[in-house]
Amino acid sequence: MNYIESILPQLLSGFWTTLLIFSFTIIVSIPLGILVAFLLRLPVVKWVLHLYIWVMRGTPLLLQIIIFYYGPALLGMPALSRLASCLLAFILNYCAYFAEIFRGGIEAVPTGQIEAAKVLHLSGWQTARFVTLPQVVRIVIPSVMNEVINLVKDSSLVYIVGLFDIMQAANVAMQRDTTIVPFLMAGVFYLAFIAILTLLSRGLEMKLKIEK
């Protein structure tokens, strides 16, 4: 118990970095994903956006983190910090996944309702806001929450650029003390965090079913 108490502050410090990456990625990538999903319906930009989604989903997130961290310096541009490069990679990667999820949700909305909105002379924004988006949210919530849970685990990839997250903190403690206990404790942090998100997901799904 004394040993666990001694390394707990280090793990908590690393966990705050994990939580920061998770929070910023969710706050930025979900709205961006919704925007991209709606923009995919515009012929002018859809091919560019399809290319972006294909690249981000078709290459490993680990590789994207490396490129955003080391790439600018190799091109003679100002280098990004460890945190900034990780956030950029995570946001762009998860935005692509969320865009595909919301695109599927938009296509699942009956076309008759869109046509009815046109008959009522609703603008494109009003149709999206009051007709399409509320239904899309109900449809995609399980898939979105699945990606949110994946994000918790993917956040451990920041070790590749030496960012001090909970896994890095556990690794430092393990090498110093020659014990696997820090990694087991890190696993408990991840499990607890995912358990909370799972409960929130189920509660949100039940609420949306009731409102429906």
C-alpha cells in the first residue's frame, strides 16, 4: 500500500495529460465531424473531403502523430510541441471517423422528411438543425460512444513522442522500481474511466429512446 501511495501522484499527473488529450479531441472533433458530414453533400468539396477521410482512416494514428511531430521540422517549418502535434493528429483522425459515422446517420434519415422541410420553405440550416440533426444523433449515439471509448485507449499512443501521459508515468516507475505494479494501476485508471463513459453512454441512449 505504501508503494502504491508513493507512485500515485506520478500516475495522476500522467492521467491529467491523458484526460486533456481526450477532452480536447472530443470537444473539437465531434463538431468538426458533423460539419464535414454535411459538407460531404456538396459537390464542390466532397472529393477533397473524401480524400481527407480516406487518408486519415487508412493510415495508423501512430504514424500520423509521428508525421505531425517530426514532419514540420523536416520541411523547414516551425516544429510543433509534443502536445500540439498529438492534439492535431488525434483531432484530425477522429474527425474523419466521426464524419463517416454522421454521414451514415444523415443518409438514414428518410428523404420524405427533407422534402417536407422544403415544402415548408425551411432553409438548409433550419432543415439540418430541426429535422436532420436530432434524428441523426439518435441513430449514431452508439457508434459515436464506441469511438469515444476507443479514444481513451488510443491516447496511450502519445508515448511515441515522449509526452508524459499515464502510460509514460507507469513506464518510468516500472523501470525505476523493477515492478509491473505501475502498469496494473494504469490499467485500473483506464478501466475506471471507460466504465464511467460506458454508464454515461447507456444513460444517454435511454434518455434519447424515452424522448423519441
